[in-house]
Amino acid sequence: MRVSVRSSGFVCTLCRSKQSRTVGAQWRRYYSAKESPPKTITIEGRTYPLDSHMNTPPAILANIPRRLHLQKDHPLSITRQIIESRFPDHKRHNALFPVVSVHQNFDSLGFAPDHPGRAPSDTYYINKDTVLRTHTSAHEADTFRANESAGYLISADVYRRDAVDRSHYPVFHQMEGAQTWDRRNFSPYVSLADAIWADVEALPKHDIDVEDPNPTIHPERNPLQRAHHSPEEVEAIAAHLKRSLELVVVEIFTHAQRAAAGTDETASREPLRVRWVEAFFPFTSPSWELEVFWQGDWLEVLGCGVTKQDILIDAGVPERVGWAFGLGLERIAMLLFDIPDIRLFWSKDARFLSQFKEPDGKGEESGMMWDVKRFQSFSKYPAAPRDVAFWLPSTTSPAGGQLPATSGVPRQFHENDVMEVVREVAGSAVEDVRLVDEFVHPKTGRKSLCYRVNYRSLERTFTAEEVNALHEKLRKRLTEDLGVELR
Ligand code: PHE
């Protein structure tokens, strides 16, 4: 991918405002050392205007062309294909572009205007109307509008500003799936509910142990969309949704158990247990999460629910009703292949990549044996922890620091800002970052934080000099970008 910027005489009014230290100044530093900040950015041939909302570092954009979910023999691609094999008739969308509008990512799905997911501490913005998608649901409305198939799957890279640790990376991959029925095809001869129940009957059965203690519809916790669905219809949609996704779990975890059996004898003998938990998403109701009991813990595998009818109405298909789910491919691939660190997916090291192989022929063929091999870790290189302690910028509130403000809106210090600076300075040289100490000065009310940054390469041993140089750079950048005072 090429990331190019065009400079102009444009003078950034934002840099006058205080928040520009965290957004505008970053934007300048990313894309131009010159006095005039760039006006536009081109990402894989598409050009977007820039403004003060831009908070996406070039290192994040550089991940766009990797498309790991499509890379042959990559564990994410294998995981995708195993799940796809459960939905042979669903249309696949695997090449949707990651830069989307705020409307696609949030508004079209009914996110409230003040939903925290929209915050610049959580989401990578290109400009005030444009983001890197934070989930594959960003394409729901468009895919419903295109109305090309009753069922579809979307696999794609998604981007979130988040913690730095072994299971979080600012780029990861999700799969979204949906199934809808057209009411006009049924009533008045066969009811929609009966038709969906017939489809449930046509799905394969399984013998796993399913806990589902809650009623399908709960007036407060998991409401029916009363204006659009009857309770009978929602019972049928939920049954189809739950069976379809339980079968996904069977598909994945049977492979995982078989692979784990080599190392852990008990794993293969334990019957698979799953449970349905009530959930909330702005774009489904009722909603659930599916959890799997795996190696002693309940593990959240996916989110799903009955699609909000307003999304289908706005997409021009008011007669369709149905369900949708979304899951994280890394999380599933990590347990399927026993991969201990999410950074490994981005490795170009043959010692990692050569361990995984797709089956020959087409993954969708029924009866295909996926030979899932557990990752044989190449030796673990030593960790080099370094602490950094700092005072947050003074604030009127002793509860927390505040970043400089713009347009009268105070910008709270957010831990994700620390994470972003770490990623920019050290990239995947850092395994995790943890808050190890927090302290409020009894007299001044100023708050001090201490983070432990754990440097560790996946591919070699770092020298102490290398780590010290990275850490020094990090300390400097924390003061410059976040206005903190080192202790
Ligand atoms: N988009 C949701 C997430 O990222 C998952 C989801 C998809 C939930 C579709 C319900 C329906 O967590």
C-alpha cells in the first residue's frame, strides 16, 4: 500500500487549540516534518481529506495491505475457511475496504451519538466523517441493501485503539455472518415462523451440552422488537441462529480438541460445553453471546442477535427479517492452533508461517479433514521490563488528568493514548504494557501513574542497549504527545 500525502499552504487552525498537541501535532509528525500539514491522504489509491480528527499513525495504515485472512496457509485464513465450511450457501465478502464512514461504522447501526466506541481514544479516525472500521458490522447495512443473498459472511481486518498485551493488537480480524428471510414468501400460506422452524429442522443436529437458562425474550434485559416481530417469529429466528452457531463451535472445537489431544489427554475426552449469555448490541435485539468451556474457563466466542428491523428498513429491505453474528478470528485461531501471542499472526518468520497448511482442494467440500496442527513455539526470547512513571497534566479534578482541550471540550487522559505512543515507538517489540502503580498527591491532588513496559521480541534476543534506546524514546514521546511530566 502507498500512503502518500499532499502538502499545501493550508494552515491548521487546530494546532492553535490545545488538543492539537494530541491530535493535530501528531498528524503533522506522522505525515510531514514540514511547516504545513498535509491536506489529504491517499490509502491504496483512495484519497481522503484530513482534519484535526486524524489520529491514525502510518504504522497502523501499513497493515492494510497484509490481508492476513486471505493469505494462503495463514492460521487466520485456515480458521476463516473452517467457519465458512459451516455456511456453504452464504455469499462471502472477503475484500471490503477498511476505510469506512462514521455513518457506516456507527450511525447506520444505531449507535447513540455519545456511544464510547466513537471516542478518538478507541477508534482510528482519518477525518471527522471517516474511520478505520472497528468491526465488520460496518458493512451490514450496505450488504443488506445490495440484497444479493439470503445469507452472507464478511471477513475482514478491523482496527481498534486498545491495550497492548498478548491478546490485543490494534488490528485484528472479524467474521460477520447474517441470514434473513423474506416475509412475502410465506404468509398467508405458511407462517414465517413455521418456515424458519422448517429450516431449523433441516440443520444438522449435534450432541454438545448447551446451557441456555434465559428466556429468548426478556422485556427489560433482552426485548422483543414489538413493532416488527411476533414472539413466535423471534423464537424461530433465535433457534435457527443458536443452532447455526453451535454448529460453528462444534466445527472449530472438534478440531481444537483433536489437535490438543496430542499434548493433553483429558482435552479430547471432555464433552464440549457451551452456554448462551444475554448481551446487548445497538444493532440486534434480543442479543446473546456464546461462550465455550475451554481448558477450565468460560471463553466468549461470539456476539449475535436478531437484527434490528430499522437497519433492514433503512437498507430498503423492510420485508426481510433475520439474525447476525460477529466473531474474532484471532481469538479462535489462538486456541485452535495454541498460538500464545497475537503478534505472531503478523510475523513474516518462516519458523512460524511454515507450521500451518491448508488442506488441498476446496475447504468447502463436505467431509474435508482439516489437519489442524498445534503451533510448536520456537524458543521464547527473554523479556526486558522497563518502568515509566509520570505525573498527569494538572487538572481541576483530583480524579484524573486531563489532556489539553479544544473547542471547550476537555479531553480526558486515556490509557489508550499511552498504548498508542508505545505502539508508535516500539511496535511489536512490546509484549504488554501494564499499569503497576497509581498515586494521587495528597496536597496537590495531582495524579501519578507508573506503567511497566515489557519489551520482548518474538524472533530474537534484544540487547540492553536496544531496549534502553527504545525506552528513552518512549519517555520523550510521552511527554511530547500527552503533556505528562516524567518522575
Ligand atoms: N460487531 C459486534 C462486535 O464487534 C459483534 C456482532 C455482530 C454482534 C453482529 C451482533 C451481531 O463485537
